[in-house]
Amino acid sequence: MTRPFLSSVTRISGLVPDDLAYETLSRKHWGTGDYVVGKVLDTRGTLDAIELASGRMIQVMEGDLVVGALGRRAATLEAVGDWRAIEESGEFDALTAAGLFGRTTSLSPFLSSPMHLQYQGHVVLGGEKLTMRGCLAEREQLKLEAPIVLIVGTSMSAGKTTSGRVIVHLLSQMGLKVVGTKLTGAARYRDMLSFADAGACAIFDFVDAGLPSSAVEEADYRKALPYLLSLIAAEQPDVVVAEAGASPLEPYNGATAQELIRDNVGFKLLCAQDPYAVVGVQQAFQRSPDLVAGGAANTDAAIELVRKLTDLPALNLMNPSSHPKLAEMLRQALDLQAT
């Protein structure tokens, strides 16, 4: 029997490759967050990497089995897809390397084709299908008291994770207990692991709340986010660095996330690809960011244009010379003593 690979969306499941059962279910029993097994089809000319539960990337081969979860992706720069678009043939795609499974409905011409798989069945445990939400332990709901540094973007690949690493590193160097989190987006563990590498004492994302991506119905997201915030609160952090993947205007519930954490946000960073994109986000939300970063701040000319268009400060966080200024802004916004 082929030993299946467990993608990173299974990291909350407790599944073991050598003790895994699955069976085919009719489509009327499928749902978002279901754990399913797919057999890898022809990998020639396609993306053939899978992110394991540990975060390590591996290349799979034709005939390999991969365990992932049914979900939806709506990326502006890469791929769009949904498990509900899977046809009767049972063929589907890895919408992300993390094991977010569905059928691609739109693909950027600059991206290789996603990995194609054939449905083999749903993971079952005790005679019932196993779901991400079903793997969550019952917990006392805790209120998060710590201030949040919120990082949002005008789109994916706007520099949010890179900026988050810088902020986590600066805050941890101040002696603070920092928790890193990703509130919205499509499953990839690498972003949160990079926050841990930068000094975060703990990391969480929406997968820890039972979602394969945050592109779900708003009611489902409103149920999941308090669970995620409770996990963070249990760590008793001094400060939380929270990334909202993609853009608040995309169908990932970014606006809902900002609404639910609004009272905790002490500093808001906007990452944008160009200065003109900053204008759109500034107009879309009531609160202006405290700082602009990303491609919109790559040069002095870009920084000046941001100021001219929006009257907002901007910093090139890729340049270490900007970090003392950022540290001072964080101290003032979060009322931290200088260290």
C-alpha cells in the first residue's frame, strides 16, 4: 500500500500515515474542511511540491497519495479555485502546496499549472468522515487583552510577511513576548514558521481554528476567529503581530477580521505594491494605517509619492537603516518603554 503524504493542513489532525483509513463518499456528503486523499496524476509541467505538516517541502511523484482538505482559493495574482467546482471525474488540483484541494477555475498566465490529483476517498475515523473543525479540542474561550500590530495589504505578495518578520524581530529584541498569527489567507505554514524564526514565542493561523483557508462564508469565519484568538490569549503575550493575508477587499473575510479585533489594534501597517494602491485602501476603510511599507516604499521617490498622495509616512523595511524609526513608532503606538 502506498504510504500517503500528510500536507500541512493536516497538522491539527493527529493523523499518522501508517494508520490512515479512507473511503469514497457521494458528493452530497462533501464539505469545506473535509480531509480527503488524492492520487497524484502526471506531474510534468506542473507544480509538484507539497508542504508537509512540519513545513518541509517535498516533491511528489506520479501515483503518490496526498492528504489535504477541501477548500477555496481566490488569489488575485496566482490561482482561483473551489472544491465545489470538482467535476464527476473526481479530478482536482492542489490550490496551494499546503494541501488546499479544489478545482482550478482561473490561473495566472505567469504561474505553472497546479498539481493534478484523483479523488481516492475521504479520511474516516470511527466510521465518520474526518474534518478540520472536527479535530479541534474543546476550549474555554478566552478574551485577548494584548495589543495587536495588524499588517494588511493591497493584495497578495505585497510584502506583509517580510514586514511581519521585521516587526516580530524588533519587538522580541525589546524583551517582549510576541505571538505571531495569520488571520486570513490560503493555507501555507511557511509564513508563520518565518515569524517563529524571527523570535515569536508561539505561532497560530486559521488552520489552527479548523479552516483550510479563510475564503469561507462570513458566518463560518465569525465562528472560527474567536477560537483562534483564544489560542493566542492562552499564551499571555505582551503583543501580537497579526497578518491579514491577501487584501481586506478580497473574499477572505479580511474586513470581518479587522472588525472583530478592532479594539486591540494598536498599530496598523499597510503593505502595498505601489503608491496609488495605498489610496484605494485608505478610502475603503475608516482607519488610516500608521505606516506604509512594501513595494510602495522601495525608493525615496516612492516614499515621497505616498506622502504626496496620502499624507502617510512610509518606510523601506528591507533597508535595516529604517528599523530604528520603526521601533520608535512601535514604542509610541504600543506605549512601550525604550529598551
